[in-house]
Amino acid sequence: MRTATRPGRTRIWDRFAASDPGLLRLMAGLRTAGAIALTLAVLALLGAGKTQLVAGSISAMAATFAIKEKQQRKQAVTLALGLVVALAAMSLGALLSTHVVAGDLFFLALIFAAVYSRRFGDRGTALGLIGFQVYFVSLFVGAGVSGLPGLCGTLVVAFVCSALVRFVVVPETPERVLRRLRAAFRARLAQLVSAQIELLDAGPDRVEKALEEVRRHTARLHESAMMIQGRLAEGTSDSATAALVQRRIADAEIAAERLGVLILTARSAERPDTLTLHLPHAPVPAASDRLTAQDGTTATLRRDLEALRLLVLRPVAEDRGTGVAQVRNRLLGYRDEENLPRASAAVQDVFRGIGETGRSVLGLRLALDGPQDESDDTPSTARSREELDAEDVAIARAEEDEEDTHDRTGWKRPTTRTAVQVSVGSALAIIGGEFLSSQRWYWAVLTCWVVFLNTASTGEILVKGYRRLLGTVLGVVAGALLASLVGSHTWTAFALVLLFIFAMFFTAPLSYALMSFFVTAMLGLLYTLLHTYSTGVLVLRIEETALGATCGVIAAALVLPVNTDRRTDELLATVLKRLGEVTGAAVDQLSGGPAIELLDKARDLDTALDDLRSSTQPLTHPITPLRARRETVRYLVALLETCAYHARSLAATADLLPYSKTVAADPRLKGAGRRIAHNIDVLVARVEDDDTEGVAETGPSLASMLETDRPGLPRHDRVTDRVLRHLQRLDEGVIGLARPLGVRVSTPANTASRGPAA
């Protein structure tokens, strides 16, 4: 089988689906642009003026992008309530237009309420955003009492058109989104295998680039797995189906990541640390001659990796014939020792990894596509199916985990603190904006509002404000050029507005600066339509943006501040606690303890790690002057990602224990895992309480500890080598975290070392 046999359009679509998992960005752009286009068409047929056209387009945009709920029934309720909020906001904006002080005070109260309403979930966030945005529209178009009936009618048209596009033209259901996310996971899994093939073939001059591609595609696969995890509850028919899909996605992700580690090991002179696959710009291990043999082993390895990639991508509908069955049987056969080719131990491990990844792909296809033809199965394939069936039965019997929610009250609640900060920053922006322009001061308020969205520390707000200012400056240049070209061509300008709105929502998750660029360029066109465009207006836009970002940073730094160090310390402690929970539960189960649901705990660890990665962006941003600290933070995050990978693998292996013939419980593991648990507790105490007395323990490898415990134990009574390797790497990773965090590390020789503070 060759990649070239697949239709070109299919390959292009696979790449696009992988770049936009679930097509979420594409659908968001289409829904928003479609709602605005339909609103403009209806208003044009009704003979609306340009002011109403502009108000309708912005209102339709707000009504569409504000709603984030997944169920259509909940979306409809929120949209109906949003119309009531929008009518109230527009009416108050028009009524207070001649009362400057009262209008400003109400705007501040609205801002506080809009931010505070986030505590009520997606619906509260949507209603707050709609109220703020529509009040902003009233300021933008200069709404007055005389034009209020027409503007209220425009709002009704905009919300109705938004509903039609959302529920009829571009309908979106959780089941449909989940199907597309699963297709994206498959595409990204195939891309990762392709990157691993490149790593296998890369010469000395290309190996660093090939390794960076493996890192990038591994991270993208993990992102897709996390997105699927967030959609399982709504997108599947019952909890058993959701648990099954979750298990198969986790298996495929772990097997593919492990395959990359094995390939890197096989082409390296010494066994590389798994940290190499998570730390950007890590040193590339020296190459070995294990893959340069002339016996055809390397060619066979490359052929089987190509076959694995095509098996991932091939639809079940095209599985007719014996070709696919033969490929699948060959790959699964590598799970048996007698089918491994003669090669070095490291190269044989790669073939074993291909067999395990092939098994995970088979499980993924069974979970997502249903039963398949078994007539051509070999004994190895039949054994894999039996294992998967046993897992399915165990998953179907598993009890659902109870959700554990924690709430904070008073001023410590994030929504309350942020609402106060935004209100203070907006007050400063109103005062400063009035000095710059008595007509367009609201741009400063809008920027202050926006920089607080999805941020939690002063550093994050600073970086977001910088990116918005950069995008605004570039957007002003583009807006000036477009305004001169469009002139008085109304519908050409609206067509470009639609294009920019689509681009804005399509690029928003990728680059905030790029999104700000499209927003500002679009505003230049709207000013042209309202006959208020001038170069001075766009320059004022830059000044107001800079002022709003500055006011936001000042408010965040002085009013109930959460500095970046404190935020990252809190999240780091959370990650370490969840790492300890996953590791402890997995070791306990592998030691013969009761079976519990571990994959949910592993995903909680991944979620906490993603939060930490986001919060450290101000510390790792290229503009930060603290270069050494930036590298330390990168190292810490990469080391945590490595520890999370090994913890995920332990959790997945422990889940197999009740029905696996290859993994056996070993009570000695509880003692071996005690050192890891102790060291994690010491790290948590250091991060949370600045405890300098705790000492992390190190010493003999965990494997040697088990050997010395009962040296004559038969091999089939011990845990597998894979479990030992993951435990050993996790132990080393936790010790690696101790040094940059300034925790003392003891050794059997009673020596101690202290690393530099992070």
C-alpha cells in the first residue's frame, strides 16, 4: 500500500482536519460570518440604514460567539435570554447617552456584573458578554432615544438570524463535534507516525529538526485527546460508551508516544532520557550504528511504520479484501517474541512498540467503528481481540466517578476579584479615554475588558495587552489601505467585513495578535461605512488601545493582585498533587490493591499541567529579560510533562491488571513506590509552604530494590519490565524536579545538594 493511492483531496482534508480538531475554528467562523451575512441581507430588504446595518452586524456577531454551551436546548434558552439582556442594554445606552456621568457609572456597574456573572457558568458568561457588547454597540453607533425603536428592531433581527444559522444552516451537535474530533485524532496520530519515520531516516544534519517535529506532533496528539475528553459526556449515548472511547484514545496516545521514545532509543548510542521528547532544544543524543545493518531490518522497520500509518488512516469501509488484514496481522504479530526479527534489543523494542501501537489502533477502530471482519485473523490478532473484549466488559461494569467540586467564597473567588479589577481598570480607562477623545473613549474600556478575558495573573494580562497592541498597530495600517481602496462601495466593504470576521474567529485560538489585527482592520471598514473614517481616528484607536492595556495592567497589579509567581506556584502544587495521586493509585493497584478508575485521574493531571503551561507563558515569552529563569521554567514544565507521560502509562497499565495475562500484581511495588510518594510530598511542601527542611530521597534503582528483595523470584511472577521502566523514569524525573526547586537531595552516602531556586 502506498500513500499515493489515496485521493489527493482526502489527504488534503486529513491535514486540514488535523490542523483544526473537530473543525471547531472553521465552524465558529462560518456560524459567525453566516449570522452576520443573513442579518445584513434581511436588514437590506427591510430598507435599513447604514447605522442599523453596522449595529446589526456587531450584534449578530455577539449573539453568535458569546454562547459556548454544547447542548442545543441550552443554547436556545441562553439566546432567548440574551435578546432580553441586549434590548435592555441598548435601551439604557440610548436613554443615558445625554447623561455622561450617569452613563459612565452604569457602564462600570454593567462591567462588574458582566464579569461577576462568569461564576454562573457558560450561561452567565454569555449573558454578561452580550450585555457588555450591545451597550458598546450603542456607544459605537451613537444610539439616541429617537432611533431606539429601529435599533431594537435591528437587535431582534440579529438574534433571530443568529438562531437560524446556529440551528438550521450550520447546526452543531455534541455527537457531530465528537465524530470530527475523533477523525482529527486519527489524522494527528498518522502525522505523528510520519514524523517518527522521518526521525528514523534523518541523517546527522536533519535529526534535530526531525526530533522537533516529533515533539510538535506528540503535543498536538495530546491536545486532541484532551479535547475529546472534554466532549465525551455530551457526545456519547451513555457513560459506558464514554469510558470505552476514553480508554481507547488513551491507549493510542500512550502507545504512539512510547513508540517515539523507542525509535529515539534505537537510533541513539546511549539510552536517551524521555525528557528529550518534551524539552524544546534539548541536546540530540549521539547516533549509533544499530540501524545501519545491511540485513534489511531497517527497511522492514520503515515498511511496518508506513503500514501502521495507513492502517490508522484507512476507513473501515475500505477494509474489504485480505490486504489490510495481512498488514494488521503482521503488525500485531510483533507482540509475540517468536515473530520479532533478529536485531539488537533496542531495535526489537521498536518492533514490539509497533505491535502495541497496532493493538491500540485495533481497539480504537473497534470502539469508534464497531465490530469488523474476523475471518482472516491470525492467533496473535485473535488474542488481541480477546484482550480488548475483556477490557470492554470491565469498562462496562465500572462505576461512574463522583464529581468533586470546590468553591471559594468572598474576595478570594476569581470572578469577584476579576470583576473588581476590571471595574477599577475600566474607571481609569474612562477617565484617561476622555482626555484622548470625548467621543471614542470606549475603545480604552473595551481593551481593558478584553485583556482580562481568560487571564488569571498580572503577567498574563501584560502579555495579552502587548499582543493586542501589536495586532492593533498592524491592523491600523491595513485598515487605512483598505479604506482608501473601498471608498463608498458599501457592499464591498461589508463583504470584507465578513471575511475579516471569519478570519478573526478562525485564528483566535492560534494567535491573539493576529485576531486583533483582523478586528482593527474590520473596524476601519466600519468607520468608512459610517463616514467617520480618518487616519486620525485609527491613530486614536492605537492610543486608546495602549491606554486600555496600561489601565488593565495597573488594576491587576494594584487591586487584589495575583502575581505570576503566586499563580504558577499554586498551579505547580496542583500538578504535583495530582501527579502523586495518579502515581500512588496506579502503584497501589499494581501492588494488588482494589481496582479504581485511573484514566480520569490521569486526565485531571493533564488538565492541571495544561493550566500550568498557560500560566507560565509570561515567564517564557521571548520578550522576558530573565533568560536564565525562562530556561528554568521551560525545563520544569518539560520535566513535568515527562513525569505525566510515565504516570499516564502506569495508570493505563494498572487498568489492564484485572484481565491481562502479561501484567501481574506484585506487592513489593508498594514499597518501591513509597520513595516517589515521599519525594512528591516534599516538593509540594516546598512549593506551598516554602519548607526548606524537607529532603528528597534517592538511592538504588527501583528495579534493583525489587531484585534484592526476593532475588530468586520467577520472571512470570514479577511485574513487567515496562512497569519498572516507567517507575524508574518517574523516580528520576521527580528527583530532577527537586534540584531546580531548591529541595535538598539525599543519597545513601549521606551527601546532599541544593539546586538553584526556580
